[in-house]
Amino acid sequence: GWKMENVLDEEIKVIKSTVGPEDHVICALSGGVDSTVAATLVHKAIGERLHCIFVDNGLLRYKEQERVMATFKKDLHLPVTCVDATEQFLSKLKGVEDPEVKRKIIGKEFICIFDAFAHDLEKKLGKKPAYLVQGTLYPDVIESCPPPGTGRSHSHTIKSHHNVGGLPKDMKLKLIEPLKLLFKDEVRQLGKILDVPEGFLKRHPFPGPGLAVRVLGDVTKDSALDILRQVDEIFIQSIKDAGLYDTIWQAFAVFLPVRSVGVQGDQRTHSHVVALRAVTSQDGMTADWYQFDHKFLDHVSRKICNSVRGVNRVVLDITSKPPSTIEWE
Ligand code: XMP
């Protein structure tokens, strides 16, 4: 079999021989396992000629920016510029309800910011960066360009994954995709050898368009993002406390664009509904809904309604993939 140590040595050799001794490399960190492992690998091969950017698009989870920046800097010593672009993203998303349009807008804004980063770097270095690192995995490759005759082409144009493709124009950046033959579990093994903290490697995957695909409809309405962040944090924290986090592939909350009637204290309320989703999976291509025990669900539901203002109903998603996708949009 192939050992991860060999894969690591091989990858570093390939990166060193591909990237010239004067070449600079850029990388966008999403805060996920894939881009972090890819960047750490490249950093190990070429050191400070790697330049990373982390964009806070305002669609991230609770305290996400602080948490990931701490890992990048304190644990991994990665050279990272953090850009807070919340206003830029949210103003472009105002009033937009169509999931694919949301994805396109987010993808386009991201390219804009990344482009500016690359050009600033060019000014600073007096030359263009030559390469771009992407944490593309094997499943991303086959989901985006399904091999002909696999019958997957239709189902997988359903969602456009914005992290594949879309490079800054006029930069002529060449791609480095050190993970493109690996599955998620292999990336985690590789990260472990690279000393990426265990807790970080076990993080659930998170979609590039972020909470925009978990707030159904207009993401800028009704402080939906704030509510969703609080609900999601309670759900995830409860899952961790129950020792279930590592068994689950992905767990998250979804903000629904409906209100329902409730009674809290002696008040009639007309508030928001949130859905909880948790699935097990090998690679995200198929998934089974996770069967929590009822006591756990009862605890989470009470905690959410008691501590998140504006939520009076919690529902559970009991669909697998297929027929559903993991995300709701
Ligand atoms: P679906 O919802 O298609 O998701 O069953 C499969 C896996 O992909 C993630 N996902 C995305 N990741 N950009 C990403 O980087 C995207 O646009 C995107 N859409 C879905 C999803 O969270 C799940 O892990």
C-alpha cells in the first residue's frame, strides 16, 4: 500500500521542483481542512515564498475568523493576510434569493478580493506571483467534471462548487493542487503528519458559500445570519459535549424563511423556525441522516429555544443523500 509519509515526501519533492527558486505562490485559506493542509504542505516546501489570504465574507460561523486565524498563526506559522469583506459581500447579496445566483455572486466577489490581493503582492514583490495553491480533492474533481459516461453529469451540475476554477485573470497563475488525488480521510492523515492540530483536522467540512446556503432565501433579512450562528454553535457544542462530533460527517443548522406560532412564557410568539441536519458519510457524495437519541434532541431543542431570541421551533432533517443533498441550497 502507499504510506502517507511517502505521499508527503513525494509531494514536497514535486512542489520544490515545480516552483522555481525565485517564484512566489499564493493561496486562499477557507478555514477548512483541505486548503489548510495544502498550504501547510506548500509552506513546508517553499517557506515564506508562500502568501496566504483568509477572507471573512460575513457568512462564516460563530467566532470563525478568530478561531482559524489563531490556528494559522499560532499553530502553523502560516503567513496569512486576513481581509474583512463582510460589507462587500452582504451588500451584493441583498435581496437575492436564488441559490445559484447567491453562489455566483459570492464566487465573483471572492475573485475580486483575491485579485486585489494578488496585485498588491505583485507591487510589494516587484513581480507577479507565479503559482496558486488549491486544496482541490479527488471528489471535487469528479463532481465538477464528471468523467463521460458515468451518468453523473446531470446531477452534478445541480450546484456549482465555486472553489474549483475561477482564477484571477491576467495573472497567468499556474495551479498547484497537491491533494487532487486524495480523499478526505487521506487528507486528514497527511495533515496529521504535518502537525496540523488534531481538533482542526477533524472539523466538519463547510461549504465555500458559507451560511449563505444555510439561510434559505435572502440572507440579509431578519438578522438571520446572527440567529443561525447562535443556533449552529449550540448544536455543534452539544454534539461535541455528547462525544458525537467525530462520528458525524457534517452537522449544522439551517435558517428557514418562515415564521410559526409559539408560546413562550405567557406570550404568544410568531418567530423563526430552524432545522437541524446531521449526516454520516465517507466522502460527501452520498450520506445518511444521523439518528440521534431522543434525549439528546430534546436537550438541544430546549437549549436553542431558551437561549436564542427569535426562535420558537426546531425541526430535524431526516433525509439522506440521495434524494436530498447535504446542504439545503
Ligand atoms: P451537497 O449539498 O452537494 O454537498 O450534498 C456535498 C458536500 O459539499 C459541500 N458543498 C460545498 N462545498 N462549495 C464548497 O466548497 C460549495 O459551493 C458547496 N456546496 C456544497 C457540502 O457542505 C458537503 O460537504
